[in-house]
Amino acid sequence: MTIAEGDLAVSEIRFVRGATIAARPPPAAMTGALGWLRANLLSSPFNIALTILIALLLAWLIPELVKFLLINAVWTGSDRDACREVVQHREIGACWPFVWERWSYFVYGSYPIPQRWRVYVFFAMLAIGVVWLLWLLWLEAPRRDLGSVYFFVVLPITSFILLTGWSAIGLLPVDTALWGGILVTIVVASVGIVCSLPLGILLALGRRSRMPAVRLFSVIFIEFVRGVPLVTVLFMASVMLPLFVPEEYSPDKLVRALVGIALFASAYMAEVVRAGLQAIPKGQFEGAMALGLGYWQMMRLIILPQALKITIPNIVNTYIGLFKDTTLVFIVGIFDFLRTVEVARIDPKWAAPVTSTTGYAVAAIFYLIFCYAMARYARVMEARLAQGDKR
Amino acid sequence: MSIDLPAGSPPARVAFYNDPKVRSIAYQVALCAVIGFFVYTAARNAIANLERAHIASGFGFWNTTAGFDISQALIQFDSQTSSYGRAFWVGLLNTLLVAGIGIVIATILGFIIGIARLSKNWLMAKVAAGYVETIRNIPLLLQLLFWYNAVLKALPEFRESFVVLGGVFLNNRGLFIPQPIFKSGYGWVLIALAAGVIGAIAFYVWARKRQERTGQQAPVFSMGLALVFGLPLAVLALAGFPLGFVFPAAGRFNINGGIEILPEFAALLFGLSIYTAAFIAEVVRAGILAVSRGQTEAAYSLGLTSGPTLRLIVVPQAMRVIIPPLTSQYLNLTKNSTLAVAIGYPDLVQVFTGTVLNQTGQAVEVVAITMVVYLTISLATSLLMNIYNSRIALVER
């Protein structure tokens, strides 16, 4: 009997698996915590060395920070002796009683104590405004018009009356020289924020205008302000502004600095808005014109809503820069938060080696929290706006 | 398709005040009038105010004797004989000095941190991210004050200076380091340095031409290093090291001799470099991320190894994205150096817009000169940037 080739092949096969084998688990060293460590920290000799080096650095830095801020810190006391190593005979960290005692100075400066409720009301109104504004920028919020009217019209006017005072309605006038601390920082930042957006939009539109005179003026203004440091703008505002107005209308120190900050911020804002305007396709302009809309109608209803929407993250980033820049009013002699810390730290009552560092630590934490919150908001907003573009 | 107008109807007309051309001219004239009015009023008020304060306007003060001292002067400055004009140059040079050194340090630190943020090492990436987020969100002025008042001014006093090797002193008045003295024969070393730089450039040009012609690469980097550093060192050795040092020596009340690095300078340099490095790190990170992964993969598939891939493919493309924002960070650093006024480093603003302005009262002139200086630096940089950008821009279609 001859055997065909096919028959032989079949007869040789002893076993055919009918079902798929379940996948075997990966080696223990590749998964879980161990695998993660190997992949992310110990992947090569260089990486191992790097990891050890950084771990050593952190092992030195973090305990030092915790020791300074918490473990060795002084929590109670009434004057400098509580925070001096030579008196206490132990290692001394941060001097918190100094901060407790000076806290009201850090917040209000020299604002008269009986009038401080006005600052509270201002902070509360501003908080409402900020929450409303955030909601406003959160795209599908209802009554956006009311929100913007509140933030850009109602809030500035009422705050101005509230803080400077108006004898006619029984609010004692308070000289701006008495303002200080966080109050001034917030006032400077809010004036910058409130003024820079509308002015920046106007300048950006001017820069893209077809009228040569308007364009020239906008370009000169924007490039000039962006080309010089804020310190010189503030110097200009504080020494030259009084020269340019009649003597009897000479603005007070704070107003001069506010003018400087507002102009400076609006030039930067103009460039941010211009970037947004440039991103709008030409068809949107043509479409609006074809519908018979005039220039302002086109801008208000078609172009700006789209352009501002995509620039929100950059606008917030500009605001972060502005918030940090408010510290520069320090240089023209205004008692902002940083300046009050600086004044308090050299007060002989609290003169101790750790006082400066404590004061700066408080200021750093304050700015860090505010700026970081804004940065997070910008990032979340960016992610939200990018959702529509995802494919 | 056409629209049939009834025959004989007049052509559509708009009132002249609705004509876009007329309107545009009217708006521009109105704008010019408003600006002109403001300028005129401001000028008239300024003249009136200056007259009342008995301040003569003009630049006559430029050659007047200054009569104040400057703690750090790169050119000879003497309070008895030097003029306000010379004080201006001293301040400007100090600004350029701190900005120049700051830019170098910030670039190196920024590139390291930017690359570290992209590291595969988790700890490294997180630490770099922590650095950037912390430093970026704390105002520069606060950081400067911290470095100056809480770190450098808290160093031991003169009597308890840290002394390193008997030649370097560190105390709260500054850092004192030995000053090199150039003896005769040093000119040859300088000539060798110049020859080395010229030789390195010539070698680079030659190597490039040869590579374009034949495809062969030459060791440009090591050759350049040898020419620029090796040649002067060799000449230095041949000339028998014509180099001496003046060591700072502690006197009773002061330290004499050597180079003195002021704590103000050091604080400003630390603050500016550390702050700007955080921004440069972000620029670098964005630039590297902007080069698509396909470029690296394509390079590997052409047979390039990881070193040349980075050097020839990724970095040149990343630089195209990095350079423009990097330049604006350099400008920011230069502009931020004006914060020197807060810690008393004698830069342009502190010396000129501060002291000279206070002494002379010439607010308009002094502020105008300061602004012109910074504007010139900014505009010159952006001009160079535009030229560079147009040279490296992608040529499409």
C-alpha cells in the first residue's frame, strides 16, 4: 500500500489545541511598583546615578525646609527675643509671631482701623467679580453681559467711592498715602486687569486697521512701551506725569503708578489680542461684511468673540505677569504688599536673623498661591478649548 | 443671472458722510487732532511747571561734574572730576555687564532644566517641573530681595570672613578673589588667541566647503577647541607663564587688593539668571517637543545613530522654534536688570535715572535718554531677530 504524502502528514500530528491559551503575566520585574521603578528611575547606569543624586538633594532640601517652617519655628512670642538664637539657646526657624503681629499691616497698610470694614467690602465685591468673571469665561455661562458690566463698570466705580471715601454719603475720605499691603497689590492688579483688556483690544484693532494714522499710532505706542522696562515706565509716570498736567491737578503717587501699570499692561495685552485676531480666518471677516455688518458690529458680534475665546489662556498668562509686576510699584515708593514686608522686616522690635527670611517666605507663598492658581486656570481653559479641535 | 434695474433709474448713491473713504479720513484727522491737542497741552504745562521750579531744560548737565561716587565702575570714575555723562556710561556698562553674564548663565541653566523636564527619569522631570513652577510664579523683585537681604547680607562680617586658600575672602561686603596681573610677553598670548579664533573660523568654513563638495566631515568642534584654547595656552607656556596674581589681603578694617565682587552684583546676577532660566527651560522644552517624532524615526531609518540624530536632525529644527522666544527672554533679562535699583547695584537706572535725576531735576531729559537706550537695545535685537528669522524660515513650495 502506498502512502500519499498528505496522509502521512496527518498521521504524524498527535495534538491540536482547540482553545487559545490565556496570556501569561509579564515578568514580575516589568510590572507594578518594581517595573515602574525600573522604567522610570533605574533604566541605565546614568539614570541610576542621576536618581541617587537627586534623591540626596531632596533628602537634604525637604527636611531643611520643614525644619525651618515648622519644627524649629517659633509660634508664640511678643518681640525679637523669642526669635533669637542667642536668647533662646536653640536652633530657630521661622518667626511666626512676627507675622501674626504684622499681619494687619500686611493686609491694610496704614488704612485707618475704624474704616477697615470698607476694605473687607471691597475684597468681598472683588471676589464676587472674579468668580463671576471666571464663570463668564467658562463658555456657556448665561448673562455674560451682566457679568462684564459688573466687572468693568460697577465694580471699579463702587470700589473707588468705597476706598477713597465720599463725604456726601458719609464715607470719610482716606488718603491713598495710607493705603498699603495686600490692599494696594490687589488694587494695582485689578486696575491693570480692568484697564488693560479694553485698551489692549482697541490698540490691537488699531494695529490691524486700514487707516494709516491709526495704525501708525498703535504701532508706535505698542513698540515703544514693550521696548522699555516697566521700571522706566513707572519712573516716567511718577516724575514726568506731574510735569505734563497743570500743577493744581497733579495726580497723587498711587494714581501715577496706576497709569503707568495700565499703559504698560495694555501694550502687552494688545499683542496677545492681535495674535488672536490673526488666527481668525479671512472668511469670517468677509462673511460678516457680506451680511452687511458695519465695522464695530462685525468686531463685536463675529470677530472678537472668536478671537478672545482662543486667547483666554494667553490673556490669563499676561495677567500672571501683571500680578507679579505689581511688586515694582515698590520702587516708586508705594506701600504694596512686598514693601510692607520690607518695612516690617527692618523694624527693630523684631530684628532677628530669621525675620527677613520669614517675611520673604510669607510673601513668596502669597504670590505663589495666586500665580499658580491663575496658571492652573489657564491650563484647564486651554485643555477645554482644545477639545473642540481634537479629531 | 443678473439683476434687472429699471431703465433710467439713478445709480445707487450714498450720502458723503457714509462714504468709507470720507469717514476714514475724518477719523484719522480727529485722532491726529486729539493727540496733537494732548501733546500741545502737555508741553505747555511742562514748560510752565519747569519755569516755576526754575529748572533749565536742555542737556547742559551732561558735562557737569557729578560729585557722587559709584561703587562699581568698569571705566575710571572719580567723584571730583567725572561728569554726569561719564556716570551714564558707567551705569550703562554695569547694566551690560550684568545682562551679558546673566544671559550666559541663564542659557546654560535653562537648557539643562528644559532638557531635564523631558528626561525619562521621573524624579529628574518632576524636580525640573517643580523648579519651573516655583520660580516662575514668584516675583523677580522678591527673589532679588531674598538673595540680597536674606542670603548675601546674612553672610559673616568682615572679621569672620570665610577664607579659601588664603586668597579668596567671602563676607557680607562681597567676594574677594585674586586679580591676574599681565607681565611683559603677554601680548604674544593675546595675538595667539586672536590667531586661534581666526584659524577656527577659517577651518570651519573650509570644512563646510569640503563637506559640500565631497561629503567628508571634519572634526570641527575639537579642532576649534584646540585652536581657541590650546594655542594661547601653548604660547603661554612657551613664554614662561607671564602671569601673576595680586591676592586680596585682610587689613584692619578692609580687604585690599584683588577683584571685589559686590554682593549687589552677585544678588542681581543670581536672581536674574535663576528667574530667566525657568522661562528659558519652558522655551527649550516647547522647542524640542515641536520636532515631530517622525523626524527622529526617519533619521534612525537612514542609519544615523542617536548622537548625530540629535546633533544634525533634532537640534537644528528645534532651534528654529527656540531662537525667537529665547531672544525675547534675553531682552526680558536685560530689561529686568533695571530692578537693580531696589538693591542698590549701580546699573543705568540706579545711577542715571536715580541719582543723576535726583541731583539735577532734569526729569524729562534723563528719563528720555534712559528710554532711548533700552529702546535701542530692544529694536536692534528685534531687527537682528527678523533677519535671522527670514534666513532660517522654512521655505515652502
